[in-house]
Amino acid sequence: MFDCYAGKILHVDLSNGEIWSVPLSENWVRNYIGGEGFGAIYLAESLAKGIDGLSAENKLLFACGPLTDTKAPCCGRTVVMFKSPLTGTIGASNVGGAWAPQLKRAGFDMLVVHGQTPNPTYLSINNDEITLHSAEKVWGKTTKETTEIIRQELGNPEAEIACIGEAGEKLVRFATIMVGNEHAAGRGGGGAVMGAKKLKAIAVYGTKARTQIHNNDQFNNAVKKAIQELHNEAFIREELMKYGTPSFFDAMNSLGLVPAYNWQRTTTNFNDSLGHKAYHEKLEVKQDRCYNCPIGCVRLTRIPKGKYEGRSGSGPEYEALAAFGQKLGNKDLYSIVAANYIANDLGLDIISTGQVIATAMEWYEKGIIDQNKTDGLVLSWGNSDAIVEIVERIARRQGTFATLLGEGSLRAAQSIGGDAEKYVMHVKGQEMAADGVRSSKGEALSHMLSPRGADHLRPYGATFDAFGYLEEELGVTERVDPFSEENKDWFKPFEELSMATNLLGVCLFASITLAVKGRTWAELFSNGSGRKYSYIDLFKASERVINIERLFNIREGFSKKDDYLPQRFSTGPAPDGPGKGQVVDQDKLLELVYKIKGWDSQGVPTKEKLSELDLTEIGKKLLG
């Protein structure tokens, strides 16, 4: 038993019903800390090369961090990992709520789901009582209905439920796993992995003592420090706490960071329709929060009038406002909110769904497809009715065209042929988030080098070069030029700080604005676990995990050629906004950051780097 850890990993094999647990290893705790670190090393060591993401050989992992279920702020995150059926890369998704704290209270740091079952099933974990149940009665139900029915069946309204909707059941490659109706493990298609296993839901409830802390007094002092750091940060205090993630829309649009019309433009005048002021005036809004979170960025909403009057649910968050709004030329807030509710109820990744539709709309604009191809839908920019309709069709795989889009935009383009692939905005097969890359060359790097495919959060590069933050701990003491491909030394430590939150089990929003410092996270971990970790040690563990994920992808056939953004960003200057005229010199960025990371010219970690990180043996295993 380790302080700050439950001490066990739970395994469930759906193929034969076998259930067992194993002790947590000292090596894992020392080198990988928890959360995504445990998931990355487990997948690297256990998955055979080249398996199909939808096969029984894939594993589905749910991992806690050492700070999960402690007094540390924002400690309710669950890391979900798998081989992605969308991209073929390592899959990693991070979700809020209160699911992970319940798993840890039940006595487990990670759940590993093996195999497939022929019939719909759900899993319940109640401390040491682990049971597989028939899910026939909830198969085909929405995520909200599933949550309510399973809680009733178990007789436990406090059980936390992670479940899929119809999109996961029907193997939409960007299906999500929903937690508590409000939170999505969205990226990479974890919902499709769960659907392929015929696993509808996982209910978890734990009543064991809270996580053991090594030094309570010093830990509590570090907790107070972290909370004060959150309140000291102006954007968190004045924007995120007050308005939630919709507060990002106004700030980002003014900087040319919200893509419009499938990335053909970088800014619009949509703030009056989609900004946080309109959001809070037009919708009925109630604040909500994840487990032990002082920020409370979640928004529960209700549509008060119009054709969608009375519908309610969680969000939309910033990414939904952009994905179903500005990316599609759509100013109709109520249709955006309705599309968001449908995506959550049916279990779709909102980022990929919005981007798939944006690509289809540009195909429609360019004449690559027409109404005969779209099963009658008019996919013109801003057609709000068509947007709401196609979200539902994709989730339910209704019609030939929606079924095709459910394969992801890259596969869809390859099926359509001609120039279709030219308009697909992806990296490694994953659709790009709504975070501009021509007005933030750091954000370009984030999308290019994320191991899970196009991604805006590993790290959120715009923090430094677009928003102008400074952070001595990460080596940024002067304002960074957002349009320059030079001076990217900060990218590596910022990526490591971002990964550290995924190892510890805390929310990235606590660090995305550089509020909670790396030193403070290290104090929390050290005093909680009794292991002396400086922030440099914490970042080294993060670097180790980042390199393992890189090695995993290389083994699966990915290389330098897969680290590029679509050509639009290298050859098509931004037509408007603060970054007008900007393109991305991708070769220059890759050359610079590969060197900073200790990778060779092809993006492969060098023998020296692997030796430095004690990864020589896993490197040999994965690379031969």
C-alpha cells in the first residue's frame, strides 16, 4: 500500500467473465506516477502491434491519479486510454465529474477492461463486489436514460456512471464515453471501443476511507496554496469562474483563434450571437462543478423559447460553440445548444462531429457533393436545421452519407475521392479542435505533435504566444511572438506541465492559465505520497510518458510525415484577423522542437534520450 494510492489494479475480462486484481507496482509509482502514466506503460507493454481498435484485443483503461479523491483542487479527473479506432494511435481522453474518486474509494487506481462479450453488458463496482449485468434494457437508450435506469436497478442514486450512447453502440469512430450526463471522454473514439466490447456502462461506488495522506499538515498547506493560486489568476477569477468556458469565445475570436467556415477564415463578428454575454442572456444558465473544484466552469442550460424550447442539458462549452457555430457559419445559438444536447445524449465527440460537418459543408460548397450524396440535406453554411439533423443522423448512422461521416472525415474523404481529402482538417486522422494555428504557432505545434492526433491541449500553446502569459518556471520571461516559428524552448516544459496534470489526476484548467505552478503540484504529490519530488522530477516523469506514447505510435507505423497540418495552413495565408497573411512553416517548427525534445531528424527519440529517461528496454520492445 502506497500513501496517496489505493494500491490495486482491477482487471475484468468480458470474454470469459473473469475478474481479478493485482497490486500496484513500485516501478510504476516511481516512474509513471499515475493516471495517463499508468495507462501509457500498460498499453505499451500489453498491446500487440497492429491490432484493430475495435477488436477484442484492444484494452479499455480507466485510471486515477495519486491526487484523486484528496483535498487537492480539481481532483476529479479520469483518464481513459485505449488504441484509437479513429486514428490508430494511442488513445487518451480525460474526463471530469466524480467517477475516478469513486473508483479510488472502491480500492482501485486503475480498471482494465479486456475482451468482448456477445451480449450487451454493464459492469458494476461496489467496493470489492464486482458484477457483470445484462444491459439489454438500456441498449439503445440515451446516456441520460442509461444513467437513471442503472442507478435505479442498483438501488444506488449515488453511483457514478460512465456510459455510451447509440453512437458508441453503432461504432461511430469518434463516439465518446459520457460521465454523469455532463462530462465527456471525447477524443479518439473510446465510446466505439466500449461499444465494440458490448459494454454499455460502468457503475462505480466506493465507501472505503479517503485516500491516505503521508503528511496532512504540509499537504493541507499546499492545498491552500494551490487554491490561492487559482483565485489569483485573473482569467480564472474574472472569466472562467463567472462565465465558464464560453468566456473563451470572445477572447479567442479577437485574437483570430476561432476558425470559421472550415478554417477558411480566422475570425468573424459572431461575438454578439455566440459570446458569453449572449449565452447568459439567451439561455437559462446554472453553474455546476466537478468533484472538489473551486472553479466551477460547468454550465447547465435550458433553451427558453423557439423550436427547441424546453430542452435542457449540460453546456455547450467553448468547443461546442465553435464546432457547431463559427466553424459552420452558424449564428443560431439555440441550434448549437440543441446539437450539443443531442451529441451528449447519443455519445458523440463534439470536436470531431463539428469538424466532420464543417468538412462536409466545404465539400458541398465546392461541388464535391450535392443533395443526392447527402441523402437530401442542404449542407450550406449556417443551415442550422441541417446541422441539428446531421448530428443525430451521424450518431445513429442513419443514411448512407451520415454513416460515411461516422467513419471520420479522413476515411470519408478517401471514400469520396477526387479533391475531397484537400478539405479535411486533421492530424493523424483526428479532426482539429477549434483553436487557431496561424495566429499561434505554438498552437500549431500542439496540434502537430500530440500523440493522440490533432489536439489543442498538449500543451495549449496559445497561452504563451497568443495570450501573452509569462512564467519563469517554464522559461518564459518576455512576451512571445505568436507569429514566429522561432523561440519554442518553452514548448517542452509546458507540454510536461500539461501532462503532469494527467498523471496526478487533476484538471488541466488549473494549469492551462499557469495558475497552479509545477512547484505546487510537486508539493502536493510529495506531501501526499511521502516521495520527494521537485517540479523537475515531476516534469521528468511527464517526459517519460510523452516519449512512451511517441514510441507506441512509431511502432504502429506513424512517422514524421504524420506530424504535419493540412496544406491549407502552409500554402494558404490567413485571409483576415490579427494573423492576416500568416502561414505555418511546419518544417521549421518540427526541426526546432524535435531537437529540443531529444529526437532525431525524423522525430524518433534517440538512444541517448531513452537512456536518460530509463526507457531503453521499452524502446527495444517497441522499436525492435
